Amino acid sequence: MKKRVRASVAMAVYNGDKYIEEQLNSIMEMLDQNDEIVISYNESRDHTLDVIRKYKKIDDRVHIFFDPGNTVETNFNHAVKNCRGEYIFLADQDDIWIHNKIDKMVSYMQNHRTVGILICDGYNVDEKLNIMNSMFEENHTVRNPLLNFIRGSYLGCQMAFTKDIKEKVWPVSIVDPPLAHDLWLGILGSKYAEVDLYYEKLILHRNHDNNCSLGRKMNLKNKLLNRIIFIREMRKRYRQNLL
């Protein structure tokens, strides 16, 4: 009989060997015995696979799956799909988690049952972990779905959500131009549960030249097209959930 998993950490990895050990170490220190890390691996040109296999070998709470697609979105979809936890966290491969992030956010959501998605604050840091500013302040983070639809104000690495939200929201639709999984989770998820902000800083979000951000890569035309497709796909998923 499989044990009940309290929290799952979903991590999509690709060419991450430079920083991923720091991130995995920070998360492993926080894991309860009934937690897990679910890693979806996209074929890389570096030693990422060797690194994650090393962690899998020494800890059976680490699970590795191979992404059947080749994008950030398919990779995160695959990671979340294989999560078994009551609470699911999205993790970047190059950040560092701090201040017992998992326990604090799980405890908050257990004590606030109407909250289905919780977003923590964190520090933006440079490659050498020098603190630059608050993520909430830098992104002008708000809970309002309309304002977030216009300009997303939180990142996936700040987010935790319940198993119920996973079942209604996931997987993120794969379209072109791609839909950001964090925006999809925050906007569509707000139709089913409360989205709340957790103001303690629980993450060092590393900013470097290889950060993956859809917003940075899209021109204005593609951003507008993206939002049109977003509405179409969100309405489609919402109707499916009503059936």
C-alpha cells in the first residue's frame, strides 16, 4: 500500500547542472518523511541527469520522469501529472528555498481551507545570491485575477496549490504561443478556490542570463495573441470541468 504523500515538489529540469544541487539540497532539508520531489527531465546537454540520479539513488523520496515533450510547459505538465501530494509546490532548478518554506505554506493552507493557491514572497538575487529586492515589490504582486491577466505578478516558483486545484487546472494547454503555467494556474485556479499571498520571504529567486521567462521572449503582438488564446483555452477547460 502506497503511503499518503503530504506535499509534492514538482521540478522541471533542463541543462541545470550549474545550480540544481544547491536547490535540491535546500528542498531536501525541508522534506517531511511523507513528502516527495517529482523531477521531470528534458534531455540536456550537460550533467543534469547524472546529478538528479545521484539524489534518486540516496533518497527514495526523489522520483525522476522523462518529459515526452520538449518545452518548459510540457516538462512542468509532466512533473505535476506525476505528483501524488495533497499540496503541490512548483520549483525552479536554480533557486534556493529558505525558512522552512514547505511546512509554513502547508500549515497555512491547512488552517485556511478556502485557500487553494498560496503565493509566497521571496528575494530576487543575482547569480552569487546577493539580494536585490523583494519579489512582491518588484512584480507589484496582487491577488486580483484581472490585473494578473493583464500583467502576471507572480511566478510558479512562489506557488503552492491543493490536489483539488490540480485536478481542475492541470494540464496546462499546449498551444503556440505558449501559455505560462504560473499565469494559467493563478487565473483559472481562482475560479475554484481562493488565491492568497504569504508575505514571508521563503525563496531566493536566482536571476541570471539563462532564466526562462515567456514574458521576456514575447513581443507585443505575441503577447496579445497569447492572451486571446489564453481566454479561449480557459473557457474550454472551464466547460470541460462542468461536464
